[in-house]
Amino acid sequence: MKVTHKVQLIGAFALFSIVALIYLSIPYYKNLESVIPWNGRGTEVGVQEVVGVTVEADQPQNESGDKENTTDPTVDVATLTDAAEPATESEQGKVDEEPEQAPKDGVDQADAEDRKAKLAEIQGKAQDTLEPKGNKVVLLTASDGKGHNSEIENLLDMVTENREDYCAFHEYKYQFTNISEFDQDGRIAVWNKIPAIQNAFDINPDAEWVWWLDMDIIIMTPSQDLASLVLNRDVMKERIAYDAPIKLSDSKSSGLTVSRDVDLSKIDMIIAQDHAGINAGSVLFRRSDWTFSFLDMWVDPVYVDRFHNEQDALSHILIKHEKIREHVGFVPQRVINAYPVGGDEMGWHTGDILVHFAGCWYVPSFCSFDLQMSLHRRN
């Protein structure tokens, strides 16, 4: 009787969990439809347009350098070719050995050339005038293809094209880094973003700002340049979230607020908070001696050993060190790190530069769906 009773309890709990998951997902997707509308503000870049960019790092690609093979996988190109003229026995033998190799290479090459042409077509069309502009800004993406992101179908292809388009339109530098090159024993991969940021400054000597973006972010308003959004000093003055409470990593107040006595000439990092505290998914760093020293300190073993991830360590550092906070520009979340839902302060609205699906990898299939829908719905 006791065993049967336990089995009944386990079964009832499992059923309840499934029903609860379905119930909780319904309002999310209803809200997503209203938060990310199909038709946003018109811009110079249509949804189907793509923008050129020079990739500055060792982005993993196939031999031809394209991102995706658009050939219908159900069609055997070799078979269609052979249907026009019967093959000899020797020719048929070659087809049997490598039936798709030559056609596939040709299609891959054609796709790469097509992508290159589309990128070149709108290279620099933004014609930005406000500084910093052009190659003074680097957008950095980094991954090792493992972890949670590896479970999301076509994630790297989606975000790469999205960000290459954006960078080319504004003539920013786009850089992809395989963060496995920074692996160290005893340190989980998320810490590798810090040396990746350092490396981005090293290999881009003209860069004044490096913009780190997590992989689960889609740029939604490609016409929005970063200077008029936040980087230009006159604009930055209006963007700072003066008097906003600085939160602990558990969403509780630290008792601190963003100071009104901000010296804009000292701002070397720009970051936003969500409902739970600082979120390091979208953060900007300015080239300076302070930045290089801070990055070294941030990845110090003292913090790596104490904190599970780099974000918790960053939150601790900013709260505990007033002199470091003097170099940080806290901005409202939607300026650089909007979420798909969350109201006026957190949730994405038409015109916001990006949407960040933070934590969506808990359900990879949902995450892939969300990202693809956002790509189609962007302004």
C-alpha cells in the first residue's frame, strides 16, 4: 500500500507540473504578440535587406564561408542534372561515390557570393554623423558553441546575420570570437567573455567602444546608431538613470542610488539593470586605462573562485566600490537591454534597439521560435 501510494503521489505531481507549465506559457505568448508587433516603424532597412560588414575574427564557417545552405534538402541536385542526359557507367560510378559534393560546393559558393553582394549593397548607408561612429565601435559576439546556447537551433546563424547587417549599415566592426581559446581549468565559460572583450580592443586599435552582446539578443531597430542612442556625451547626459536604486543580485535594494554628480568624461562602462539587478548581457566598454585595469580585476581568481558567474561578481564589485561606480553609466533597461515582456520599464517597445531573451534557453524550442519571430518582426 505504501509503495502504491507513493507512485500515485509522484504521478499526480508530474501531471500537475505539466499542466502548470502549459498554463504559465499561455500569457507569455499572448503578451509576446502585443509586445513585438509585426509592423514597426519604417526604416531605411527593410526586413528582407541585409547589410555588408567586415568580420574581424575567426568566425567558424564552412569552407566557402557561408552561413546557411538554402537548397531544398529534399532535392537531389545530381539526380536532376543526370536526368537531362543518361550517364555512362563510369560517370554513374562517380555519382554513386560522391553524389552531392560538386553541386553542394557550387551552391555554397553561390550563397556566399550572394550574401557578400547583399552586404556590400547597403554598406554604410546609415551615413551616421554623430561621434563615435564607424570603426570606432566594435560589436562583439563570442561563444564556444557549447552550453545552453548549443541547444537552440541555428542560433549562431541567426544572430550573426542580424549583427553583420547592423554593423555594416553603420560601418561598425563586427567581431566573432570563439571563447574556448580563453578556457582555463576551474573557470566556467561565461567568464571567458572578459578576456574576449580585452582581445577585441587589442585587435581593433581604432575602436573607442566595444559592445558586448549575449547570443540570445536580436537587434530590432537596425536604423538606430549607438552614438545617438547613448554613446555621444551630450546624449549620454540625458540617458543616465539618475537617482535610480542600485539593486543587489537578488532584486533587493542595496541602499545605493545612481549619483547625480556624474562626470561624463569618466564614464567607461554603460550597463542596465533588470528586475533582479545588474544584467551583463548587453554592456558597453570605452577604451581607457581604467577599463583595461577593471577587466583584469573582474576576472581575478579571487572573484572567479567566490562567484558562480561573471555577472554576480560584477554586481558585487559595483556595489562595494564607490570609486568604480564613478566610471559606470547606469541607463534605463530598455535603452540597451529590453526584454520581450515586462511593462514600460522592462518590456520591448517599438523603436527599442534590441530584445534580449534572457533565460529562454530553459526551453530551447521556445527560445528558437522567439528569436526567429523577432527577426521577422523587427523594424
